[in-house]
Amino acid sequence: MPKQGQFAKSVRQKRLNDFKVKRHDQGTVIDESQLTDFLTVRFALTTKKKLPLTQRESAQRLLQEVVPRLRSFDGQLPDLMAELINELNAKTPWQFFWQLNEFWPLVQRFLQKEVPAVPLKSRILIKQTLDQAALDALLARALAQKIAMAMVLGQGRVDQHKVKQLTDMMIPSLYEGAHLSWIKVRKLLVPFGFVPNDGLDETTRQWLQDLAAL
């Protein structure tokens, strides 16, 4: 299981093959420490190929961040995603949220169907889902905060009160009607660029760099 807050590397083919064999055993109880790997394999087998090539890695990595949090958030996806989006905001380029906005309905349907079916000793239920408007609101605040932080950092020091003021002011400018405008987001965030953390593994760094180039 990947550490929470640290994007996991893609599951290797050997691990995929191991789980393909094991899941044929009827009546087997899955240890919860294996839940993330188990669902990552199920995602690869059932859902991942439905996504555009450019979104598959991002969707899998999001799944690997969501699954370990399901128990502690009692299957409440709005609360889980609110915390996760805030946590990942500084670690990813804005293009990750752009992709998340598009593939979330598919990932959420996968979670609704597959999570309760995993034969854990104590099963996990998805008790509350996150609709598109609520997801837009979470992403808009995170993106506005990213813009505000970049603007304040450019002035030499971080004034948290000013960051909050700028964030609140920027949110409406990211919408076109009732929906997020990714054209507006791009115009506002492209000038600031994105540099991956030096401590990340090379595969993750490359994925983030590829995202930032979209």
C-alpha cells in the first residue's frame, strides 16, 4: 500500500498477474492491507481502458490515494476528496485537476460497484458520493488557492490572510456559467509553471512533467 499523500508507482505486471490468479479462489477474505493493490488490479481489468491514454496513469494514481482513506472517512467521498484535493494541490500541476474533473464520474462508479464487493473481514460501503458541481467547487477553491499562493510568493513572503483574500476573489473568475472553465484556468496558471519535488521517484517525476506539458 502506498503511503498516503505520496503518489504510488504503477503496479507492476507481476503483481497484476498474482492478483488475477488469487481472486479466483472463492470465499477468500482479502486482508485490508492488500485493498489498494486489489482494487488497482480490478481497475486495470475493468475500467482503465475506457479512459483516454493520457488520463489512465492519473486515474490509477488517484485511485491509489483514495482507497487507503476509505475506511477512515467511512465511505464519505465528499469529505475524503475535500481533504485529498487540498493535500495534492501543491504536489501536482493544475492539469491533474483538469483530468480528475473529467474522469471522476468513471472512477466514482468503479468505487461504488467494486469497493462493497471486496471480501474484507469488515466490508466498506460508499455511503455518500460526490457530484460534479461539488467537485467543481472543491477544484475551483484549490486552483484559486494555487494562483493566490503563486502571486504572493512572487512578492517575497507568504501572508496567509492575503492568500485567503485572493483565493476568495479568484474563484468566480474560474467559472464560465455554472462550470469550471479550463481555458481560464490555463491562462491564469500557465505563467507560473510547475516543478516536481526532488524527492519523488523518476517514474512519478516523469508523469508529473508529462502532465504539466499538456
